[in-house]
Amino acid sequence: MVRYVANKLFYMLVSLFVLISATFFLMKAIPGDPFTSEKKVPPEIKARLYEQYGLDKPLYHQYFKYLGDIAQGDLGVSMKRLNQDVTHLIGQTFSSSLKLGVVAIIVSVIVGVLLGMIAALYHRKFIDSAAMVLAVLGIAVPSFVVASLLQYVFAAKLSWLPVSGFKGPLYYILPVAALSAQPIAFIARLTRSSMLEVLHADYIKTAKAKGLSWAAILSRHVLRNGILPVVTYLGPMTANVVTGSVVIEQIFGIGGIGKQFVEAIGVRDYTVIMGITIFYGVLLMLARFITDIAYVFVDPRIKLTGGKEG
């Protein structure tokens, strides 16, 4: 187990290094820089800005300096906001993104598993077909389209819910619904197919023959084995929710990291873009790591030996 965890942590560091390097060079490859649009600034002041933020140095010098700062836990300061430390900016805005993401993940798992269970138990009936139609729509329709439709119907036309903002429980409903629509659909389909396979397994027939109650069969065998694919999906789902929140926060005017990220891209604020990308990357890697560990506890048949599962 210790060796497995050590291997995972090593690959996480390698992945993080690749992420930082790729983002840095891709960002620099885009034409322009944070001060390109500052047309009214005199050339001498612009030159001083370049010197202040190290943009006048060769690219390799900027890269190695950034790696050195990252190694010391320094994400730098914003190039467009006066004296705004990137670490402080992330700390200020992360709470809103965290609340939105956690609620969306909880809602996705609960609703998705329930929908999949109902579809499996009523296989080839109207409820099954209706649940799968909803699942297909949830996968096919992009989250920003769902968000716009929800805003138009429930906020603009019916006035049941606020259009934007993040000030209380009512403000959660529309963004969480938009953000969790696709994960719910995936989980419902995974749960349904997995439970159907389990329901037709020989050990379920044996359990029925032994006189085990249907509730006991569901809780002890069907549900436990049926949610294994869902546990595997938790890592990618977290990635989906986190990246999806970037657009959702912008649409609903939520002052989270996603909104800051979109605004930073618009003005090419290099340090903020890099800082938030690294922060998201670490979050996603940790989510995948926790998922791998959780999978072992959900399915005791899996043993960890030297970084391999078998």
C-alpha cells in the first residue's frame, strides 16, 4: 500500500510538471501579452512594465524562473491587478467554487444512482425509457445551453428563482442543476447497465433461492456491486464539474475561481492563468488519487501491490 501511494504521488508530480510546462509555453505562443492593449501607455512605461514582470527576458529564463518560484510555493502577482497576489486571489474566490462544486457532485451522485436504479428495476418499461431519454438529453446538451434555458424559464419567465448571484440557498438551484445535468446522465447510465448485469448474475439467483429478502439482496449485493463503475467515474466527474464550473460561474455571475479564470484569459493575465491552472490540476489529481484509494475499500477483491491493481 505504501509503495502504491508513493508511485501515485510520483506520477502526480510528473503530471504536474508536464501541465505547468505545457500551459506556460502554449500561453506564451498566443500572440500578444498582458500589456498589448495598453495603447495609451507611453513606450517607456510599457518597457518598465515588461522589466518589472520579467517579460523582457528570454523565454527560457522566464520559464526556469517560474519553475523556481513554484518550487517555493510562490504563484506570483497579477499583471493586471495592482498588488494582487495570485495565491490570495485563489483563496478569496475558492470558497464559492468549492460550495458550488461539492453540492453539484453530491446531487449528481444521489440523483444519478437513484435514476439508474429505478431504470434497472423497471427494465423495458415506461419508467426505464423515460429515464434513459433524460440521460441521453443530459449527455447531448452542453451545460451552457442548459444554464441559459434554466435562466430563461425559471428566472426570466416564471420568476421563481434569481437570475444570477450567489447569496443564499435559492441561488444554488439553477447553477447546480446546470452543472450536474451531464454527470447525472452518465451516472444513471452506468448504474443502470451495471445493475442489470448484477441482477442477472448467478449469485443473485442463488440468494433468491435461499429465501433472502429482496431488500437484503438489493442492499448487500446489487447496490454494492452496481455502484463500482460509479466510484470509478468519480475522478473524471470531478474534472467535469470543475472545468464545467468555469462557464457556469460566468453565466450566473458567481465570483468563483472559474469567473476569475475567464476574465484572466480575456486580458492575458499570465500569472493568474498559470496559478489557477496549477490549482485546478492539483485538485483533479487529488480527486483521482482519492478515487483510486476509495475503490479498494468499496471492492475488497482489489489488492494493491506495488502500484498495480490485481
